[in-house]
Amino acid sequence: MLAQLVAGSDTTSNYLRMTLNLLITTPRVYQHLQREIDEGIANGTISHPITDAEAKNLPYLQVCLDCLLHRSTTLPYLAEF
């Protein structure tokens, strides 16, 4: 059971790392996503903290996350350690 918990948290942290890497290395993607979030806050469609249901209504965020899931694996990031 403990091994499953550790494996799950490791995968999650690697996925978050890949997401942040995409945003940091691709300013166009970061700016587009920031604009979508800012508009959601201004329109009152995003609360603080954002809920899962609200995040699912952000189309560009969903495209970014889907893109990372489909074209990435966490294995290359493990090789850096």
C-alpha cells in the first residue's frame, strides 16, 4: 500500500513539473493561459481557490493539460536525478 502511495505522489509531482516546465519555456502558452485565468476572475467565473468544476470550464487550460498527458511521459524527468 505504501509503495502505491509513493508511486502516485511521484507521478503527480513529475506531471506538475512537466506542466511548469511547459509554461516557463513557452511564454506564448503562459500568456494565453494567464489571460484566460484573468478573464475568468474578472467575469466572476473563477473563485479563490479555483474549484475542479471551474477549472474544467477553462478550455485552454484543459488543452494544455491534455497535450501534456498525450505527448509526455515522466520517464525522461526521472533520468535527471
